[in-house]
Amino acid sequence: MAGPFEALETDADSAPFWEGLAAGRLVVSRCRACGRQLFPPIGTCSRCGSASVVSEEAAGDGTVYSWATVHMPLASDFAEQVPYTVVVVELDEGARVFGRLLGEDAAGLCAGASVRFEPAVIGGRPVPGFRLAGAP
């Protein structure tokens, strides 16, 4: 049986992101023309259309923009993990990224809560994880 990430492919645009995660870093794209940070990693800026896009490491600090708690997994590999929460985080640098909320019950989660990037491995693949600031 294929795992939940079996269909994911690494291409030239996403390779720096996945390589960064494997090394414990959060890498996003930035447009050289307008300065906008981009996520997911793409080769052309969604704001100005420039193809002058570079990869850069984000500090990993940000705030919760939105979230969803999953109670029914879409892949059987996640069945033992429910419920789990996926957060959309607005990084201090500007990009909005998504990842797994780590070590927390989402009951006290709120928009604007401070979070910090922490690499995680789910389904055998590195993924962005976020932990509430000040949480152990």
C-alpha cells in the first residue's frame, strides 16, 4: 500500500524546500523583483509574474492565521494520529505556510497565537511543524 506522500514529487522549484526540511530548516521562495515571499515554492511570482525567484531560509517565527483539526484521516497512515491539527502560519517575513501543530491540543488555539517552526517527520517524510511559543 502506498504511503500518504507517495504521490508527492520533488521538482526544481520544490527541491530546496524538501532538502531544507530534511536538514531541519524552513526554506521558502522569495521574488527578487518585488520582494514577496512565496509558499508553496514556485518558479514564478504570483504577485508580479517575475521568474526571478530564489530560495531562502525563514527564521520560523510567526503567528497562527488559521487552522483545521482533522478527525477523519484521508490516508490510512494517519489513522493512529487523529485528531491532529494543521495550522496556517503567517511567518514574520510575510509568507503563509502550513504545517502540523506539534505537542498541543488545539482546544486553546487562537488566531494570532505565536508559534515557532520545528521540523517533524510524519509518514516517514519531513514536514513543517509548529509549536506554540513558550510550549515545552
